[in-house]
Amino acid sequence: MSTHTPYIAVYPGSFDPITLGHLNVLERAARLFDRLIVGIGINTEKRSLFDYEERAELVRRTTEHLPNVEVRTFRGLAVEFVKECGARAMVRGVRPLTDMPAELTMMMANRRLAPEIETVFLVADGELAHVSSSLIKQIAPLAGDEELGRFLPPVVVEAVRKKVTAAG
């Protein structure tokens, strides 16, 4: 009888806010690994739309249909967080035209810091490959709920709308 060591991966990011592109990558990664930990990075020097607790709650609500997904927050290097989680892989969602050079540089640095951690790149499906949290922040004050719904899960549309209304 063999014992199966669960294959754990971590998908780190800011998720400010979580988009349909993030969710697409997350759902596909959840099928590849026994456990997927979404690591929400805390960077107090970065101006965020949502604080880290709000981002964690939005990710939890968006992923509640995925029983093998867990949401945590972390400070510091993502690769160190991956090791702390006992994971052997780091999932990175990439946009094909804009992210690859920086992601490859980061992957090579991470391999020097933790050669036992593999980086797995997943590109969001076609119509979602261009979606970014930065894009959402730019269009949110001008777009209606229907337009935001093309980029964000419904629970996130509602949260973004409240933030933009409160700030406006």
C-alpha cells in the first residue's frame, strides 16, 4: 500500500481585486493539484483598492465552490511563503504579451532562492488574458455593473462598486 503525499501548490498575488482572469487560472490550477493555497501578499507600501482582509474575503467568497482551495495572507517573499506552506509548486497567472519577461526573471531568482520549488505558468483563457487588477481600477469609476461583470465575479463587482461610490 503506497501513501500519497498531497501535491500542494501556492498561487500568490495581490488580488486587488480578484478578476475573472485570476479565477480562471485558479480553477484550472485547483484541478492540477491536491491542494491549492491562494496567498494574498501584504504590502503596506502599495496603495490598494481593498485592504488584505477584504481581498482575502473576496477570494474566499469567489472560490467557495472549490473544496481544495485555501486562502491565506503573507508578508515577505512569495517563495518563502510557498516553502512555509509545504508546497512544491508556485502557480503564476500570466498575460502572454505583458508579463513574461518579468515573470521569467522572477522565476529564475526564485530557483536560486528555492531550487526545490517549481514555477507553473498558466495563461488565462483567451478573452480573459488581458484582464488585470490595474485595468479594473482604471475603468471602475466609469463602467457600469454590466461592463465590470465582463471582468469580475459578481460578488467582486458589488464590492468594487461600493468602494468606488464611497471614494467618489
